[in-house]
Amino acid sequence: MITDTGKGIPEDVLPHIFEPFFTSKTSEKSVGMGLAVVYGIIVQQHGGSIEVRSALDQGTTFTVTLPRVTPGQGDQ
């Protein structure tokens, strides 16, 4: 679990944060790939999940869950 106490993510932005090239920044400092890459690795490649909870002026929490793999399970 990763939590911050920042500005939070507005409700209208939250559904888009994992989309490739989506950015809420107005400057050219971001290309909007960071969370899309994270989503691809954790969810699509490893079958995990990412839960996001955010409240304006209170912060955001990302909860990352990865499946447990027992020894020999991935050797098929």
C-alpha cells in the first residue's frame, strides 16, 4: 500500500489514470505512460490488481496485490 497526503485525484480524472498517454499535467513534463506501464506489468502480465482510493485535499492510496506463486507452479 502506498499513500500520500497530497491534493488527491479528482473523480472525473480517476477513471483515466491507467490509460496510455493520459496526463493531468498542463506542461510538457509528462507523457502519461507511468501508470499505464505499471498497470500493464502488475495486472496484465502478472494477474495482480491495483486499487486506487482518493479524496480531494486529503491524498491518494494505491493498493497493489500480486498473486502468490508456489515453487514449481510457473514451470509448466
